[in-house]
Amino acid sequence: MIRSESETLTMTTSPTPGPARPLAHREIHIKDLFAVVRRHWLLVVMLTGLVAVGAHLSSRRAVPQYQSSLTVQINSPKQVFARLDDIDVDELALRTDPILSEALFLTTQELAIRVVQDLGLELRITNPAIHRGAVMASVVVDTATVVAGDYYLTLKDSDGWELQDASGRLLQSGTYTDPVRGPGFSFRARPTTESTVVPFTIEDYATAALRVSGGLSYRVRDNTNAVDIYYTSSDPTLIPHVLNRAAAELRADGARRARAIARNRRTYIEEQTRDAHARFQEKLAEIQSFKERERITDLTAEEQVVVRSIQDLERDRRLLLVKISTLRDAISGHDSLGIATLNQLAAVEGTGQNAALTFQIHTLLELYDERRTLTAGAMGQRASSPQVAAIDERIAHAENALRGAVEATLKGLGDRMNALNEKTDEQRAILATFPGKETRIAQLQLEANIIDETYRYLLGQFQAARLQEATIGPYVDILDGASTAYGIGPSREQKVIIGALVGLLLGIAGAFFLEYLDQTVKSAADVERVLGIPVLGMVPREPGLRPGAGRGVMTVNNLQADDPAVEAFRALRTNVTFVGADKPVQLIVVTSPGPQEGKSTTATNLAVTMAQNGKRTLLIDGDLRRPQLHRSFSLVAEPGLTDLLIGNVSAREIIRPEAAPGLDLIPSGPPPPNPSELLGSDAMRSLLNALRQSYDYIIMDTPPLLPVTDAAIAATNADATILVVRSGETEEAACLRSLDQLHRVRARVAGAVVNAISPQRDRQYSYYSYRAAPPTRSPLRTFRSRLANML
């Protein structure tokens, strides 16, 4: 976790025992964040390097991608489709969005297959570093006879080429003027300046079409009918050709669909015209025969009115039959309703006035466009993805709904047909009431006129259909051809830079995560924040103070006078002196939460520095379990404190005078079986009271607080207790438990000492390193000072 650093050390404490008040400390500064990164710099550097190297290696294996674009203009197909009938067809009746509906054809398998067949894309070079346009030209693949498999083309400088199959068998060889012919494919090899082996494969056209449709995408420009088409692939020599071919197929598709509709309509009208002509001839012959036999020539005026009424009804009936036939033809024989079917339905007379049918066409077009958006481009989803499957299910429901709307429309038209038949039958019944021969001739003439009018109408429609079929042209214009292919995506250098940045962010995140997991105290600010007691001293990690094997702790007498560790203990001495400003401090107990945290080193060197200051000082080794102070001064441990407390010796016999200049020492003596009872005995209290009369300061080293209770018992007799913690090793929870244990026995806690601190942990102690030259400012502090002066 991130902790702030205090600007100054607080050197006062509560005069009475009890829970300490938390000391005020400033909020987290930006330099505290930098300190976290500095402490874990190795992790940051390693992750940055690893991710950057990984990005470099992946970029070397990645296949470069290229893209080309062109622009087409899609004009309104209204005029083309409206000419297919003698009525005005509005835009909604034709399609909901003509631009998107036309562009949707770009993502279809039909267009991709045509592009593949036109360019011979079934032949694919398997080495991405070799581009097909650089080594091959005029590729032709015969889908019916081609043999799928792997092949190798060897280009031998100016000598020519050789074609081999996957087993290495030579199929053909020749010069660069000879075409390369394989089983079902052919092409021309381009000359090269060095020998090259070109591996390629022949795959089925469906697989090649999937690559083409997956690479095509488009974007409709806002508020225009211009569409930008893009194609992405790994072969820059093929991309412009594929894109131009796709645009040409898109341009021809609209006209092809319009011609197909016109051709179907012309064929149907032609059949109806021939049938009407034959029936008209038969009816004329029947009328002539009847007139000659019965000698009847004229009809009455009333009969002529009825005949004309029947003719009008028959004409309406014929038109209704054409509409019913068109609707049935549009939905029959199709498992799926495509754009062409929707256009055919929209072009039927009266569709624009049929709200239900128009709504279903509109809904289905929107679903087609939504599916195109999901699957378009190289990044589009596959047909097996859940989103596309859901759209396909909705399309199936919409197609069923459209079929239902068409069926409902056909039912309505059938009802109208039945009504027309009833009216026709009524008029014919009226005609049948007229007398004899005149009625018969009227009926024959009526039938002949109806057939004649039908024939004339169909003949006009037939001629119009032929003219329209012949004059239909594309309504998609190519404004700009395919551009030269250009690389897309970041370069290798950019990938490495991005990888380094990502690695740096991961490293920084990892540093803060490790800091969060690390629950040890590291600086004076941590101690004040966690324990709420002042920090009396910060002892640097000094190699000269490390205990030697069997030699006990080291003293500052072995260091130079201006060593940072010596200055640290002098500062500790000063702070301890000021602790007794409100209440005299004479007996000081030094302890720590756990072992190996520097309590003995702190107690010894605090006593040495006090003695150096001219104070008569006594150092007591109160660690009766693992004593080691006698080794620091090369003295024997017996007799010692244990011998005195059990009454074997007197106080004069256990004191080692002048263990260091101005410093006396009481060693621990032999290890007793009951150290806690001895330290809390009346004999111990009597000894301490007697020693107070002879010394200015008495420093007692005790065992750690958490493993045993010796230190807590000794602290009850002390004027002040100093808690020693080791930077980066002592847990915060251990510090809290130790402080709580001291508070339970109502010990007076003077403060804490942070041991083994480093400049990375707390920069304040670095002042102790001041020798001859003044310390240099960091660039950040220099910049901050200059900025403050300017402002």
C-alpha cells in the first residue's frame, strides 16, 4: 500500500500510559508514488522488457496486412424498376434504403464467387512473403477439371521455370515465354533475378470466396449516394484487382437483376399474347359460321350495353390474374427471400398502398442490413457466431411473416376475383334473357371483343417489355478506381513501442500491487501512521553494524565519527534526552516486536553515544534467554544479572566497569529457567532503584515482545520504552500487537526507532551522509524551486 513520508520527526509523547493518539501526517504526494516505483524498479524494467521483446517477436511472425479503396456512386434504381410496369412506383415500394441495399451485395457469396472465378483466386501462394502478382500473371483456373493440392513453382533466374507437385514430381518446365500449365490451371511466370521457389495451392472456389467476402467492407458517406469500398488482404499486388472486379460485379448486378425481372415478365406476356391471339381467331371463325348459318348481323342497343359491361369486367379480371400470378411466382420455389424477390414484390401494382406488405418488406430489408453490418469486413463475425445466428433466426421469422402477408394479399385478390366472376355471370345472365339468335350472336361478339382487347393489350405490353429489356443499363457508377494497396496497422517499431508502454503500465501496476501486499513498515511515516507514536531515530542499513558470528552486536566505536550510523545514534540520543523534558527519563527499556530487528544493536549504541556525551551510563543485558551484549565488548557473561537476582553474588561483582569509555555493563549471566519471574521480582526492582542512585542513564536490552513476556514485565519498571522495528521486515500487525501489549501493562512508550532504513525507504536520514560537500538537490526539487521563484 502507498504510504506518505512525514516532513519532520515528532519527538513528543503522551506523558501518561495508554493508547497513543494518531499523529497528523500529510496526504499522499506524487513523490510517494514515484518512491513505490523506485522500490520495485526491477519488476518494472523486467515487465517492460519482456512485453517489448514479445511484441517484437510477434510482429516478426505477423503477416503484414494491406488495404485498397475505391468509390462508387449508386444512383436511384427507381426509374429502372418503374419502367417494368405502366404505373408509378415510389421509392419505398422498391426498397427501404436503396444505397445500403445495393451495397449489401458486396458481402454476398455470389459476388465473391464471381470475383474468384474471374481472377483465378483458387490459386493461392502459401508463402505470405511472396506476392502472386510479382511472380504470376494471367492466372486461369478451370473449376471443372482442376486438381486441388499443393504445387511448387521454381523460378531459375533467366533459365526458365519448373512446376512440381507436392511429392516433388516434375510436371512441366519451360522458359518465361511459355505458359505454365497444370491440371486444370494455367498462368505465365514472371522472370526473376534470383532463383525462387514459390509454393502454392489450389483450393475450392467456396473457400477462396470466403476469403474475398471476409476482406470486403464498405462505408456509405453521410448525406450522399457515394459508397467507399475497401478490401484488405496480405497480397498488395492482388488487392486492387479484386477491388476493381468486385466493383464491376456490383455495377452489373443491378442491371442484371432488372433484366431478369423484365425477361420473366416478357416471357409470361408473350405466352399470354399467343394464347389470346389463337382464341381470338377461333372466336372470329365461330362468329362468322354462326352468322352465315343464322343470317344475323346486328345487336340491339340494350344488348350492346350489356356486352360492353361484360368486356370491362373481363379486362379487370385479366389484370387481376396477372397480379395474382406475379405474386405467386415471387414467393414460390424460394427457400429464402432475397433482395431480388423483395424488389419483384415491391414492383407489383398496389404494393405501396398495402401497409402490411410494405411493412414486412421494410422489416426484412433492415434485418438484411443488420446482418451485413455484423459480417462485413475482415473483422466481421462468422455465420456460426451467436449474434449472427440470432439475426438469421429473426430473418427467418420475418420471411415467414412476409409470406403470410403475401398469402393474405393473394386471398384478398382472390376475393376480388370471385366478385368479378359473380358480376360477369350476372351480366351474362342478363344477356341470356334476350331473345334467341340475337342473344347468341351478342354473346359470341362479346367473347370475341374481350379476347381481341386482351390480345391488343398484351401485344402492347409485350412490345414494351422487349424494349425495356433491351434498354436497361447499370445505375452504379465507379467514380474512382482502386487505389494502390497501402499497409495498415502499426509498424514493427510502433508495435515494440506500444508493447514497451503496455509493459511499463503492467510493471507499474505490479509495483503498486506488491506494495499493497507488503504490510511491513518501511519508513518513519509508516510507524507514525500505524502506531501513532513518534519516531525517535532512523538507523541506516550500515554494513559495519551487522553482528558477526559469535561476536555480538557492533558498536559505533568501530565507525568513523561522521558515519551516517553514528549521526543517526546521536540524533536518537538527542531525541531520547528531550523525551524527558516533562518527566525525567533515567531507565530506558529497548525491545522489538520480534527477533533480528536490531533492538540489541540499538540499545548498545544508544548507551555508547550517551556515554560519549559525558553521561554516566549503565547498559544491562536483560535478554536472559539469548544474551549477546557481553560478546560486543569481549567480556564474560558470568557472573551476571541472573546470579544477582537469585542471591549468589552482589551488585559490585556483576558490574563490568568501563566496557567502553564512560559505559558500564551488567551481563545477563547464565540462562535461568524462569526469566520472566526474575525480571518481575522484588530483587530486580531493588537492584534498579539502587542503580538509579549511581547512573544518569540505565539502558536495558530485553527479549522481543511477541514471543515472550519478559520485555513487557521489564517495561513496567522503566521510565520509557523504545520499540525497535526493522524497515521492510517488521509487519504492521506485529507492531500493533506489541504496542497493545505495552499499553496493557501501562508502560510508558517514548517512541520507536526504525532500523536498517535505506535512502529508497526514507530520504530524510540521508542528511547524515553530509561530510565535506553540501548535498546536491534532485532535478525535481531544483525545478520546483525555480518555478516557485518565478511565480
